[in-house]
Amino acid sequence: MTADDDRSLTRDHFDHVVRVTTRWSDNDMYGHLNNAVYYELFDSAINGWLISGAQVDVLALPELGVVAESGCRFFRELEYPHALDVGVRVERLGRSSITYALGLFGADTEQVAALGHWVHVYIDRTTRGTVPIPTAVRELLEDAVQDRG
């Protein structure tokens, strides 16, 4: 996908979209959302979807989904006070890892403001060795990929 293609993504390109609100403390000294806030929103959107969609308690699973890689391309500024939509899309589903694309949209616009990527690798809580993606999580994500055809 090219940079121009990335900028044309809409909410319809994502498997799951959640509405969030910004907070006063999210703005940095330049008057827009601090870069770290984007990552917090991405993390919350992914884990919220896994918790509600797969109906699992991610804190009680014997497997941990740890972030092995993340990144973000910023296309336009966002700021407090505004509602935002965070889109999550499964890009790759491996044996023990998942690659997500994440889109951040101002609630009042169709243009993607930022595009993130996130790789979760599942590890055993005790041994820290890689393990297969938990069944309930895999089923949720496989269903999402199949639903988009």
C-alpha cells in the first residue's frame, strides 16, 4: 500500500471501530494530542475488542499478548476536546502473532488522521516462550477477516 492509499482509508476498511473521547491531559504543549496518546488509544482499542469480542479476560489467560513492534504515521493533527474513532484491522494472523493496522479518525471527518501498525506476539505467562494465539482470540479474528471477504 502506498502513502496515498493509506490516506484514503475509511472506517469501512477496518474490522472493528470504537468511539473514544479525548481528555484535557491528552494535549501536549503544542495544542494537539501527544504522540504517546495515539499508542494508548491503539492499545485500548485492540484489547477492548479482544475482551468484548472474544469474551476473554486477557489478564487471566495463561498466554500474554505482548507488543513486539509498533509504529504510527501521522497525517493530520487531532486535539482535545473531540470524539475520535479508532479502527482496528487484522493484517496478518500467524501461529503466535497478529499484525494489526489501526486508523484514527476525527469523529466529524472521513479522513484518516493517523495510521498505526501493531504486532502482538503471544507468549506463555510463566516461561515467556512463544505459544499459539489463544483459541477464542483466533476465532474472533478469523471471523473478522472472513466477514470482509
